[in-house]
Amino acid sequence: MESEELIKQIKSDLYKEVDDLKRDHLSFKKRISIISNLLIPGVGFLIYGGSYLKGFISFLLFISYNILFFTKIENNVDTSMAVIYYIPAIAIWIVSAAMVAGLDD
């Protein structure tokens, strides 16, 4: 009788530890996803396992705007105005990171 209670107690402790580890793993995965998304927009979605389409779209938007900016806009505008024209790329970057931070399972 006591051994059954002991086994039940050990099982509940084990399940509690497993749940704690799962929560810690998801928290770590989310932090890594946010940090990687700050480095390259869209990659955080892939690491976290969220919407791959959102990740691809944000990556494509960021890269295409950078290509457009550095090939067309930067050469034709002075430096002070070029900073203003780069704001959409920064907005894509920040919104993408905020979207990754808002992902839940």
C-alpha cells in the first residue's frame, strides 16, 4: 500500500518536472526566435515553427526593400533624406520581431 502511494508521488513529481522542462524549452525557443528575427527578419518564424508563410513574406519584404533602397533610392537622394526613406525597412524589421514575440502554441 505504501509502495503504491510512493509510486504515485514519484510519478506526479516526474510529470511536474517534465511540465517545467517543457515550459522552459518553449521560453528558450521563443527567446532564440526573437533574437534571430532581430538579426534576419523572418527567420524567427522558421525557428519557432510558426507560420512559415509569414516568415517568408517578412524576409522577402525586407530583402526586396533593401535591394530597392540600395540600388535606386540611396544613389539619387542625399544622406539625410536617405535615412527617412529607410524607415519602412526598419518598420518591417520591428513588426516582424513583434509578431514573433506574439506567437503562442
